[in-house]
Amino acid sequence: MIAPIGLFDSGVGGLGVWQAIVAAMPTARTVYVADQAHLPYGMRPVAQVQGFAEAITRFLLAQGVEVVVVACNTASTAALQHLREVFPQVPFVGMEPAVKPASERTRTGVIGVMATPLTAEGEALARLCERFSGEARIITQPCPGLVEAVEAGALDTPETEARLRELLAPLLAAHVDQTRGRRRRPTLHPGRPGFSLPVLPFPPGFPAAAGWAGLWGTNCPA
């Protein structure tokens, strides 16, 4: 029997991870927490995000889950190690930008990482890029304001379009051909119609789903 799985994010973005897990194991029982009361995490101090993550984990454990998926890049960056220290008996699966597959697929040798300010400026992303970038050049683009736009449902407004173009401008100028970032709705994907940034697809939520499936010897669909 598959143990109940808990997931959390600061909002609805982690539902892409939930969908990937359900696709891998449709019979698994899941509990998802969207911490919209404290949205966004990306502009908050690390210690505060750790406190939110710890409180949510205690809630999930009280619901009977045995595995916790931190379905949020920012929370993974700020709190994953903290959670593993506080709850050593609990298996945790975190999220991280897909730098490794991007470095394997790039043709121009330039990769863009779009992330919240906390993730973009964190040591975890720096270590990830150093470990997996290979010969590729990594450009990190903090994206303040995008989380709020998605959570407000402002996906196709002129303001969101203008903000995306502003954030993508330095990536386009650097000839980026791989962009990796948050899972907040495919409609904010920089390769969508109207944007000229070429992006090779990587399934939203797949890294965390694959990590969770690996805990149980389950094959996760690519």
C-alpha cells in the first residue's frame, strides 16, 4: 500500500506537482495545502518561510501523511534542509529548477532560470548551477510580482504580458534557448504564443513526482 502523500506550496502553483504524482500513482491518497494566507514566499525572510513550512508539515502529519512533497522552489530552497532536521523520520521530496536537463539540451550554451527573488539569490540555486551547468552559462532572473499575478488570475492581462516581456528581455538578448522556472500555470510559460523565446518542454512537476516515485520503486511517466 502506498503511504498517504502530503504536498504544499504557497498557492496553486504546486498543483502541477500534484497532477504529476496522481498520474504516476492514481490510487494514492493525497493532501494538498495552498498557503495563500502567506503568499508570496519569495519576498519573505528565510526564517519566516521555514516557520510556515514547519507548521504546514505538522498539519500534514496530523492528517496521516507519511511523505511530504515541498511543491515549491522557494520553500525547498529556504526550508527543505530545516524540515529534514526537524522531522528526521519523515521522507521529504523538494523542488529545484531543472538546470541539469537544461544544460544537456541547450544548443546556444545559455540557460535562463526564472525564479522568485528568494530562490534566485539563494545558495541552493548557486550550488545547483555549479554542480550541473557544465559548460553552459546560467542567467538567473528574479521575477517579483509574477506569483501574485497568477494567484489573482491575471494571466493574460496587458500588465502581466508587459512584465513578462520586461523579465525576458535580458534572456533574449543573451540568446537563451532553455528557460527553467516555476510551475505556476502553463499560461505563463515563456514559450507560449506571442513570445519568441524558444523553450524545450519539461513536464511541470515531473522532478518531484519522479523523486517521490523513487521512494516507493514506482515508475513515473515522462
